[in-house]
Amino acid sequence: METRHIKLNYEEALNAKKQLLTTELNILHTLKKIKAYKLLRKKETTTKNKLKTEITSLKTKLNLIQSTFPEQQKPKIDKRKTKHEKQSKDIQQELEDIKNKLARLKE
């Protein structure tokens, strides 16, 4: 490999060295932040796993407790049907009101 040299004056060399050291400093700060971030993510993952296991155990306990309660039978109601019936009753009531008003006006 061929080595080439570039002639720099003192100020240019000093400035280049300062820039190089500043870049190294920034890289070290970045590496430090990356390590802190990785550590934080690791802690987050362990905390999430602990929370997941706690929730799972709580869920099983709740299911166990709930299974000891007596079951209540709820009547099944079709919401669509009752809503439709209610609307048709409202319309029917309005029709009768209008017919009554017309009958009173004709009298």
C-alpha cells in the first residue's frame, strides 16, 4: 500500500486534531447513551415479563374465585329485536297522535 503525505500548516493541523478529538468525544458519548438505552430496554423487558406473569396468576385466581360463585341465569335478549320493536312502537304512537289531531281538526 502506498503512503501519501499532505502538507498542512500548523493551524490547519491543530484544527484537524481538535475536530478529530471532538468527533471521538461525541462517539464516546453516543456509545455511553446506547449502553444506557440497552440497559433501560432490558429493565423494561424484565418488568413487562414480571407484570405479565402477575396478571396471568391474578387472572387464574379470579377465575378460581369466580367458579365458586353460584351461576345466575340471565334471560337472553336480542338487542336488535327490542330496538326495532321500540322504534316501530314509537312510529305507531306518532301515527295515532297525528290521526287524533286530524280527527279533532275535522270536527
